[in-house]
Amino acid sequence: MPGNALSWSHPTAFEATPISASEARAFVSGHLVDHQLLHLVDPVRLVASELATNALVHARSPFSVTLAALGETVLLTVRDDSSSIPIRRARHVMALAGRGLEIVSVTSLEWGTIQADGAGRKAVWASFAIKEQPEPTPPAAN
């Protein structure tokens, strides 16, 4: 998200254990509440859970989470030790897994991946609007 001023940033690291996804959810929730961004708690928490779970299941490595405000957006970034870029795949409606990136795509403004460092590590990021978006007005009944 180049060109935006950094207002605040909160990084942390997690071990490659199942409890880490829950700890990542608590981490982002706590900071969003601290910054009075209550409308973002549910969507950012959901995306943090999906990205942390992907790091645990696919990278099988410790991972870091950074929550930051850049201009008018909140940016969630999850870095792990894998160089494999996540790919959104079409899944059968009854599939039990494989919907994580679809959830990330629908829930965030935009998302993507970057090479986090020269060692081939990757970062997956998702952005969210700081300003609450107005609820769509339902069409008038005729």
C-alpha cells in the first residue's frame, strides 16, 4: 500500500502450534478495540484466522502478524517461512476445506502476496477501510 502514511503498527510473532490461530485473532481484536475500530473487529479477526491457519497448515512454520493503519486503511499482514504463494481455487460447494482465500477476498477491500525478504519468505496481506461503509439501502417496495 505505497504512498500512505503509517499511523500505527503492531507486530508480533507466533509459534507453529494450533493455539496460535486463536492468539492471532485475540491480537488483532485487542488492537482494533484499542484504536476504537470496533466495526473492523469481526472482518479483520476472520481474515487473521484464515491467514494464520494457512500459515500453520501449509507453511508449517512460525509466523508473524502485523496490524497497521496506513492512511484510510487497516493493513493486516501475515508472514511465514514458506515461499509458496497461496492460490484461490474453485471448490465444490460441499468441500470441507479450501475456502480460506475466498473468505479473505470477500471480507477485505483487497489482498495479495509479497516476497517478505531475500530468503524466499512470503507475506500475505489484506486491507480494510477504516471508515465505516454505509449499509446498502434496500430498494423501495412497489
